[in-house]
Amino acid sequence: MHEIQQIDAEKYLMASAPRPSVLMAKGSGSWLWDTHDNRYLDFLQGWAVNTLGHCPVEIQQVLETQGRQLLTPSPAFHNKPQLQLAQLLCETTGAHQATFSVTGAEANEVAVKLARKWGQINRRGAFTILTATNSFHGRTLAMMAATGKSGFSQIFPPSVSGFHHVPYGDTSALTASIDDSTVAVMVEPIQGEAGVVVPPEGYLSELREVCDRYGLLLIADEIQTGCGRTGHFLAQSEDSMIADITTLGKGLGAGVPVSATLCSARAASFDPGDQGGTHCGNPLAMAVAHRVVQCVVAPGFLSTVREMGRALEEELIYLSAKTEGTVRGRGLMRALQLREPIAPAWTHRAREQERLLVNSPRETVLRLVPSLRVSASEIADGARRLAASYPKAS
Ligand SMILES: *Cc1c(COP(=O)(O)O)cnc(C)c1O
């Protein structure tokens, strides 16, 4: 077989996201190289996945050690890394129990299954879950129905039933939608794919009150916001919200596919046989995630994320004055909201001319999610590259 140089993506790959014609070859920290040895400053980091940057030494070590020791004994047996990770996540977040999957969408499916089971036991079979407009919860059939992106649930009819969308950030609209079939509310503490949309102050704690008043479960989808991304281990804690069920994905494995569903004692309702999967709790993934969480909760890590987040925010505010934009986000999850739909062009120019990787979840939104280990000089460098690639500069 000859080496793949030329990209002929349509030949063997089914259609997926539109992609530029570069092949990414290696990464280190905030930097990514393509096969032509072009070096990019990566403020995308696998879509907010590479918590510790590209190929962190700690993870290389875990992969080597665990890779030598045990890849999987099958889910029919316990393994030590899984027990260690479950304990560490519960101790870190105050959750009662954890269970593991591979992707974020799967972790959310588990959350929905937990809520429906709980509804069978506690709310006479109530099953409807209220989710927010413009939310994103994944691409399995059920998560496409849960996702509040318009048209998303109608691509592969029939859509999975049991989801109802309500406006994000509006507790009264949500309350008005509650009926006897409602069992839970599922929400992103900050909407990621919608363009880093931060809800109004107090929204999350109000949701907690509403759920308590009506006897519903509260599910926090922290797949993008969790694991330190916003400067706290969980974004919900900043708004003093404690969800009954929390999902983690993306950043949990720092580049290795793994996700988790955490629950309170109240929500714990699974019996043996309700949930599982061939790769769920895989020791290699568990050992990696355990190391990632250890790194994120180590003294000084999260305060540095907050500090670097402020530095990035300041750079973006400075830039927004020239580009007529506004800045949103928390920690190292930031976006520039633009007046005109120039984000795709800006993203393209940033990559092609300045070798800076950012993305545009909406045509008017630029999103920046650098490594949680990004340095102050890399942030300044990124801001310089972003300014230089502004498509409307004269
Ligand atoms: C990415 C994402 C998901 C889906 O995760 P996958 O690993 O792609 O299945 C779900 N919810 C949120 C908030 C996300 O950002």
C-alpha cells in the first residue's frame, strides 16, 4: 500500500463534515502539524476535547503502562481503573454513582434511560424530557430528537418521541410546558454548538428550583463545559446548580474516546441489565480519564484556566472593538459574536494565511476552545493571528 498523500476522501469515506484538503499528522501542546510540515496554533483542540493539549506526556505514559498491563478483560469483570475513575469523579463532583460509555451522545442516552426508569418508578411512567431550543446533545437517533437545532430531528424520520423543546434561558416558558408526562429537564450550562451561549444570570439555579417544585430530575449536559473547560470542574457549580444527572465526554479523555454519566442518590435507578456496552468501562480509556481528572483537579490547574480565560477574553474584547463583535463565554470556552455572517470566511483565512485553527459553529460566531494548558504568549499569538486574518480588514 502506498502512502496516502493526496486526499481522495469521497472514494472510501462516507460523507461527513465538510473538511479542508489537509492531512493532520502530529500534535504537541497547542500546536498541530500537517503532512507538509505546516505548523498550526490550535485553538480548536479536537472540538474542546484535548483538555491537556496535543499528546500530553502524562497520557502517553498512561497509554504505555496500561497498554502493557491490560486492554480489556471484557465488561463481565471489574477492572481497577474503572473503579478508581468512578470514585474520583464522585469525590470531585459530589455525585453518588457513575457509569461509563464511549461518546457524548451515548452518555446522554444513558441519562435519558435513567430518567425514564426513574419516571416509571416515581412518576407513574412520565417520560418526556424538556430540552432547549438550539441545544446540541449528539447524533444518535434519540439525541437528534433531543437536540433543539431546527430541522435536526426530521432528517431520519420517524423521530424518537419523548422530547419537547423550550426556549433556552426562559424559566417561565419551561414551567408552562410541564405536564403529567414530564420527567426531566435536560440543559447545557452554556450552549456550545449554538455558539457559546451563556444563559441569563440565575437561570440554572432557577431550573433547580423548578425541578424541585414539580418533582422532576435535572440533567446537565456538561459534555462540552465539563472537566475544567469553563474554569471549574463542572460549569453548573458556578451557578450553584446541582443536577441530578450530569454527563461528561469530550474533555474527559483528553483525546481518547470516553464519556461518563454521573447521578445523585435520588436518580440512581438502574438494575442489572439496564445499561452497558462492550467498550463501556474499558480499562485503557478509564486509566486515561482518571489521569485527566487528576490533572484538572490538581492545585492551581483550574485557577490558571480562569486566569488564561480572562486573558483570552481581554484579547477578544480588544479585537471586538475593531470587528464590531461581542464576546461570550467563560474560562477557555469563548466566542466572538459577529454582526455579519463572516465567521466561515474568517475561519478559513485564519487557517490558510495565519495557521490558526478556530471554528464557526454559526455563520456569525467564531469559537475558541484552546488547550486548558495554553500559555499567555500563545493566547497573545492567537489574538495576533486572528486580527491579521480578519476578512474585512482594509
Ligand atoms: C459534543 C457534544 C455532544 C455529543 O458528543 P459526541 O461525543 O459527539 O457524541 C453532546 N452534548 C454536547 C453539549 C456536546 O458539545
